[in-house]
Amino acid sequence: MNKSFLIIVLSILLFACQFSTPQKAPVKAAPTSAADSNPSTRSQNVIIETSSFYFPKGKGRKVWIYLPPGYESSTKRFPVLYMHDGQNVFDSATSYVGEWEVDETLNTLAGEGWQVPIVVAINHGNEERVNELSPWAHEKYPEVVGKAYAEFIINQVKPKIDAKYRTLPGASDTSIMGSSLGGLISHYMLVAYPDTFGKAAMFSPSFWFSQQAFTFAESNPVPSTHRLLFIAGSEEGEQMINDMNSMVNLHLAQQHPQSNLYSTAIAGGQHNETFWKQQFAFAVKWLGIVRQNND
């Protein structure tokens, strides 16, 4: 067998092996669904209920319920904080531009020895959000249903929460909180229903939406025992700050105790969830919604 023949045989064998070698399976592409690209960040102690709450009539409304750590193993009763725009409160998977991280913040505070509340966050109605979060019409939004939304929380959500969970149902232990239009409706609900809500936090409240917010508050002074907190950011515009200060001055003119009224404009603060998230822990501490265990 000559050298040339061996070279030809080896070439044929190498050529055959090239096609018989198993090929690697293609790399599977990463999932592109919303659920995979934006996974849930909701804590395990946040429950979602959709079967018990209906607004408007006949339409189910998702409600998120945060239970304090150790709730299941205790017999204690807890204050309750009601919040609007539930999509943005606990979960980045459902938030518009970021969540408030209320569950993470309260779990951390509980680990540091604070008594934390039950939190009930009601989803907004998507395209109906603006109409739901104002009791007074605006020229661009004449079909508002804010009063009905407030009554939905008071007459449907709160009684069911109080019946199912170990709550402290009185006004002194029931708070309301929201941002932007959620701040507007929170202020309205404290003023309109002082027998139900004893504390309110208004972040970046949209008092520009209706001048009636001022006339209504002027005609309905808040009980001196009730606590109000107002926070806005310097980057939200001059009207935001001026309107907030005007409402604060109105309450002060009614002789509301300064010890139960807090307001500030924070340098650099913008109209977004990141800013409101940063203010949450201070707000619940100042309002007394969370308390030291020895209180």
C-alpha cells in the first residue's frame, strides 16, 4: 500500500466523521412573556382577593391584603391602612412604573421591632382611574364617581376586612393613604368620613383637579384628634406645592393642632413611585400607623 493511497483513505474517513459527529442542540431562547421578564415581587404574606369585592356594580375588583409577620400564629388585633392604586403597592409585575415596596418595608420594620398594620390596597379601574379618584368633576372628566368609590371602600371592603381578619376597626386605628389623585381622594375620605378614618397621608395630592376640595374642607373641619400628613416634591411644579400649602393653611386656620398636622416639600422629589416609596416609612411612623412594641 503506497503512501498516496493511505492519504486518500484517511481523507475519506475524516470527511465521513465530520458529518457523523452529533450536533449540539440549539440554545433555547429566554422566555419573552411579561411574567418571565417582570417576575412577581409580592411577599408571601400578601394575599390577593378578587371574589368578594365588586365595583362598579357587578364587576370584580382585585384587593391586595398584607398581613403582618406572625399574624397566623398570634391572636392580636391590628390597625388597618387602606391604600389606592393597588397595582403599584406590592408588586413590580403589576406596577406601572415601579412599586412602593410596602410589603418589604413593613417586613423590615417588623424585624426591627415595630408593630406593623394590616394593609388593604384596592386596584384602580385602569381607564376609569381618574373618574374613580375624584368626588368632584373636572372639565375634562365630568363623569367622576369618587363618592361611590369611597362608599365602596367604606360599605363593602372595610366591613368584609373587619369580619374576616383580626382588625382594630375604630377610626383611630383606620388610616387612608394615596398619591396624586389618590392623595386627593384620601383627603376627601378623611374629611367626609371622620368617623371611619382617623389618619391620612397625602403624597403629591392633586388639589388642582377641583377647587371644591378647598370649599369642602372649609365647610367640614377635621376633628382635632385626627392626623394629616402632606408630602410633595420640589420637582413637581409650583402649583403642586402652592395648593398643598393652601390646604395645610386652611386646616391650621380651623385651629387644627399643629402636632397632628405635618407637611413638607422635599428637595428633588418627583411625581413618581420612587419618590413616594422613599416617604412611606416616615409617613407610617409619624402617623402612628406603625408603633414601637413597647408603645
